[in-house]
Amino acid sequence: MKAISLFACGGIGDLGLRHSGFDVIVANELLEDRAEVFKHNYPKAQMVVGDIWEKRSEILKATQNRLGGSSLDIVFATPPCQGMSKNGRGKLLSLFRQGLKGAVDPRNLLVVPTIEIFIKSGAHTLVMENVPEMENTFIPDPHGNGELIGIIDLIKKSLGPEFGSSIRVVEFANYGVPQSRQRLISIFTKNEILRRHIKMYGSLFPQETHSKDGYFAEKWVTVRDIISDDPPLDAGKPETAQYKKIQYHRVPLLDDEKYLWVSNTPEEKGAFDNQCINPACGFKENPTHGSGKDENGINKASTETPIFCIKCNSILPRPWVKENGEYRLMKGYTSAYKRMSWDSPASTLTRNLSYACSDNKLHPSQNRVLSLYEAMKLHTISNYEFEWRRADGKKVSDKLIRELIGESIPPAGLEKIFRFLSDLLNEIGQNKVSVLRRGQQELCL
């Protein structure tokens, strides 16, 4: 079966597509660095580099040429999520009518060329991935009179009644990924087999295979399951911050202050709650950090959390800022400088996964962040043949690796979703899927 990938980044998400029976024949990516990684790993696909608004015709022409008269099955699109907003429709509409164009992030408009390419490509199914906030994000209706419309509503309106849809916020830990990552997966299809399945079962998503408690499924795959046997590292010295026998198993050094905070942070805790380390005191009941909503309903960190021990007045090993010789607690999220749990999936890996100040990014017990090697395993990239190389021969930087991981979906989770679609579309899989669904219904009864 044939597919094209829009906003392909480096092709990490497309691993799930490729390994479930779909041949990625054409892809589009805005940034050259990312496109070069894709081109190395998908040498048979044609990569169209550039702004999707400007490259629509080129993408469609390349698709037509690569199909050679056969039909396209799937368009997989993962537009940027940074512009998605929880703001209400009324507020956005008011700002838009006032001429404040900035109220609508231009990245949210990328769904418009995506729909156009999908319709003109002739594919029967569109699969989109984005953050859960996409369900509540509004953009100007290109077919209206300046009115705003929800992105999902726009897609349905543009495609028409011949398309069915199956939309769900997926927790990828529930599909065996050792990472907690929630994404909105939206499937729109005119394929009769898939539409019939939606009518019969209400969904195009496979049964979840894992859960937190393990009832009726396997337990979540945890950080301990994946990285506990990796050689230890320590970010205090260059010689202990890397393990040369394993590529990418290295971490950035922490300066003396950050190392003090991190090295005194117990398992399952964050550095903002660290207690007194004065040997003559060791008081363990200093108030811990927290947050609450202000008068405007905005979540704010407490400004009353002490930075000095309330018993001996020694400075606590909590994230601080020194200004004009005075210490104050660092402002930021209470989840900064916080350790991951050994016995849970990893927190969502972002572009900032190598920064100790990012949310829940400290190693569960060692004095450091995750190595890139560990991040690749927790993101399930290591389950596949994927090389961190560029088609142009240039070096792939650590920064680019972090960006590609942080802006992609764990391919092992996507593979289960795409494989379910593949089984439905192939007669070989029909009986298997039917038995699975019947078993699921009987279990519910």
C-alpha cells in the first residue's frame, strides 16, 4: 500500500507507517537539516523540501509520478503543534474581528494546504497527529466570511459526508511505549471497509495493550524495564559523563550549583523540595514547594517557599538565583529539576530533554539527565533500523537529534495503529481483526 508523509521531520514517525505495510513514496519537510536525515533513511522516497504552501503542486506531481497509475492509500500529516491553543472560540473571534491577526497562529493554518493535498491526491484515508489541544483550536474558515471554525470541523466540512471519522486522544503508554505521551490521532476515510468498521465498532483504533494497573492488559512498560541495565553516568566530571563504548550514551556536564541541587535530590522527588544538608543541622521539615491559582485562575508557583533552612538558616540545595549578592528561589515550574520515576513510563521527551531544568527530565537515581542513547530507547526508535546520518554526509548534531525526538511520536505506538488499519484493508487481516473485536465486546459484556 502507498502513503505520503507531510511535515515528515526526520522520518521517525514514518517508521511506524513503513513497518505496518505502507510504502512511503513522497514526503515533505520544511527544514533542510531534518529532510536530509529523512532522505538517508528513506532513500526510495522522494523528499520535497520547503514550505507546504509553496510546494503543494510539486508534492502532488511527485506523488502522481511515483504512483505510475496506481492509487494512493494514506496521507499521514503531522503539522506543527506549537500554535495549538486552549483559548475559547469567543475570545479568539473577538480578537480576530478587532483585526488582531496575531490571535490566530499562522502554523495552525497549515491544515488548509494539508486538506487540499489530501483531496487532490486521491487517497482514501487521512491520518493526522497533533496535541490534544487541536480539538479546541480555531482558525479562520477559508470558505466563510471571516468566521472562525474548529480545525476538526473544518476538515469534516471540507471532506464532506462521504467521509467517516475516528478521533481519539491516545496515551501511547497504553500501547506499550515506555513513555507517557498523549496525542490526538484523527482518522478520516472514505474507504468502504474502514467506514463499515466505524459504523459497526465506533472506532478505527486497536485495543489498548497496556495499562497502569495491568487489569485486562499488560502493565505499562517502565523506565526501569528499558534503561536500568545501562552503564551508569555522572554529570559531575567529563570522565564520568560518557561511556565511550556505547554511541550517544553521554550527558552534558552540570555546573557546580546545578550538580549540588541534583545530587541532593532523592528518588521520586524534585530539587525544589530538597532539605538541609548542613551536617550540624540536617533539618528535614522545611516547607516544600507548590503551586496554586492566582486571582485570574492562572497556575503560579509559590513565592513563600524558603531558600534557607528555617532551623539553621543555611542555604538549601534548591534551584536558586543570585542577584546583587542575595539569593532567591528560581522561578519556574515545580516539575523542573525533578527525577523521573523508575516504575512508571518516562515523562514526555521534549526538545529540551537534555536540560535538567526541563520538566521531569532527571535520571531516576543518577546525577544527570537522560543520555541520547536512553532517549532513543524510551522513544522506541531503537526498535527499528534507523541511522542518525544525513544524505548529504554532514554530521547530525545532538541538537538536531533532540529536536527530532521531541517533535515526533514514538514509532512503536504508531505502528500498532497503522498495522490495525493495514489489517483491515487487507483481506488476510479481516478475520483476525473481527475475532479481536468480538473478543473485546465479550470482555466488556
